[in-house]
Amino acid sequence: MPHTPDSPKASADTEHLLARAHIEGVDEATWLDVIQRMDEVYSQLVSDEIALEQKNVELEESQQFIFSVMSAMSDVLLVCNERGEIEETNAALCELVGRSDDLLHGTPVYALLADNDSAARLRGILGDANPSRRGAAAELNLLDAEGRPVPVDANLTPRFARNGRRAGTVFVGRPTAELKRAYHELREAHEALKLAQQQLLHSEKMASLGRLVAGVAHELNNPISFVLGNVHALKKYSERMGRYIDAVHEGASDEELADMRVKLRIEHLLKDLPSLIEGTVEGAQRTADIVNGLKRFSAVDSGTREPVDLNTVIRRAIHWIRKGSTADIELDWTPGEPCIVQGSAGQLQQVVMNLLQNACDAAGSDGQTVRLDLACESRGDTVRMTLRDSGPGIPDEYLSRIFEPFFTTKPVGKGTGLGLSISYGIVEQHGGTLTARNHPQGGAEFALELPRTDSTS
């Protein structure tokens, strides 16, 4: 404890000095000034000692904090000097290589590497005369505790002394085996999810196709019946022609041939043949068109994108919905200028068919006539299609869930709850939006917006 001038010890010292001052001929004021200066210096020394102790405590706390951070790191860390000798390590590195920090201290960093290629890459980085302060990345193989190579994605950052000279390198690395395995598992899960999504999309498309079977069967029946009737007539005509030609080859007289021409109605047959053939071809072509349309709709989509006129997609979707619906549909739609978008015609047709089918189900649930208002137009860089039905609209509590997978208000067995969800996903993949609302004048209204393209090729 420092002595102040008022303490007993200080008083004794002062008297002793004053006595000596009197003996040696030094005046009292001079000695008092010296004593005061000594006390000031002593007090300053005590303050400096207290501040130094505080600094030491703070330094120890900082060192402890740095040590705890290094110990908690999952990445491996080591610090080496300019000669490549290890100066500092963390717990993760010691655990990986199976050696303590004391054993690693002073060891060449190259002794931790598993192969010559890793050593060559590391030498190239440590030997760089003008290293970047941001460091360099390298994939190195370290030897683990059992002597097996462990791939490490490392970043090597140079550290510099106060004079700007390179003092060593900080090595921070993360073993990539776990990352690669996790990435591989993630990629497999992603591929499985994509496959499941494609299967789900195709299943919903086939479910939509199944709803059209009755209408399609009727659609196919007309041209097929027409073709069959024409083929039967052609068969009878071919038999008559065969009999007449046989008679010609057998050398029948002109009178006999003329009589056969009348009985077999050869003149009528020859006049009727072109129309029969033309009708048969037309019926067969109509059947082929229907089958090709079904094939296009039911086929697994290839995902290719090409210019598509949305009006054509809407026209085709309306055709199939009319054929598959038992309700009486009154549709207000007038095709306008081409509305060209870049996309998949099959997927977009599925979207429009889902919207039309849902509108018919909502508005015609009680056997009422379904009234639909459909509009499609280009607005700047966007093609917008709106579809409004004459139904009761969407309850407010369902508006936020209308596009959720498996959400449906239909009775069990009447809907999968996937149509709108899949449609939403398709539109999103095409860079567009699909929204729903209740129209101010009644009924539900769906709005489809897609990016417009000028290309038609």
C-alpha cells in the first residue's frame, strides 16, 4: 500500500529528511518538494500496475475465447509458418489425424498429406511469391488417424507480419466426404421427386381423359359407322364388278353384257364409287384425327417448349370438354388475334381443360345449364385468359387453399383434388400466374397469365 504524506510512516520519513536537511544545509522547502514528487511517482506506479493486471485479465479472456472458438469449429484448422511448419491447430484437425497439438507442433504440414498430388498443389500455393490476401482454394487429401485418405476442401490464406512480409499460412478445410454423400442423397431424392411429379401429372391427365371416354366413344362412332357402311357397299359393288368382268373375259356377247350392265346396275355403281371412296377416306381421316388428339393429350409430355397459340389450345380443350360433359354448356367466347406463348401445347391444354371442367362441375352440379364467359387477349408482354362460370362462387375460407394439392370440395370419388394444383404448377413452370377470385357479378373467375412471345416458328 503506498504511503501518503499524512501516514505515520510518511511523517517519520519527513522528519528524518528534514533533520538531515538541517544538518547538510538544505532548506526545508526543497525537501518537501522532493518528497511530494516521490509520492506522485509511487502513486503512478501503483496505477500502472493495476491497469497492467487488468490488461492481463482481458488478454487471458481473449485467448480463452479464441481457444474456445477454435475448439468448437467443425472445420479443420492449422496455422503454419513461412517454412510450412505447424504452429497452431484446432481440436477438429487433431481428431481427424489422431495426433495431439503438442505432437503436431513443429511438424511439416506436408506430413499430413496422403498423396504426392496434394503435396504438389500445397507447395505451389505456399511457394507463391505474390499470394492474394483472399487466399487460394484447393482440394487436398489428408491422412486420417487410421492412415486413410480423406478429401478436404481447403482454403489457404496467407498471414503477414507488421512489415508486410509473409509470416505463414492459415489452413481452413472441411472434409467433403459427408458433403458429397449428402449431396448424392439429395440429388437422388430430387430425381425421385421429379419422377413422382411426372407420374402424378400423367395420372391426373389420364383421369381427365377417362372423363372424356363417353363423349369420345360417341365421337368415334359416327365416322366409324360411316366407314363401315361405305365398306359394305364397296364390297357389294366389287362383287358385281367381278361378275361383269368375268363375263367380259368369258367372251359374252354384247347383248348379254348390256343385259348384265342393267341387272347389276353397273352405271349407277360407277357413278357412286367416287363419293363412296371420298366418304370413306373422310371418315377414316376424322377417326385418325380423334385418335391423334387423344394420343397428344394422353402422351407423357416431353417438356419441350415451342410457340403455341393459346386460342388453338382453348378451341381444342372446349371440343373435348363438350364431348365429355353431360351438362348443357353455353359458352361465350370469340377467338381474337393470335395469342402466342412459349410453352408445351399438351400441358397448356391440360390446364385449360382442368379450368373448364372445374367450371362445369361448379356451375352444373344441380343439372343446370352451365354458362361460361371466356376471354383471351394479349396485353403488352402478357397473354391473359379469364374464365368465369355461373356457379355459386368459391367460399371465402377456401380461396386461400384452392390450389393446394388434394384439396377438393367435391364428394368422395368425384375428384382427386390435384387438377388445380397441377395446373398451378404447370403455369408456374411456364413463367406465368394462375389466380382465382369471386367475380363481383357472381360466380368464380380464374385468370391465367403467360408471357407473350412474338415468335411463330
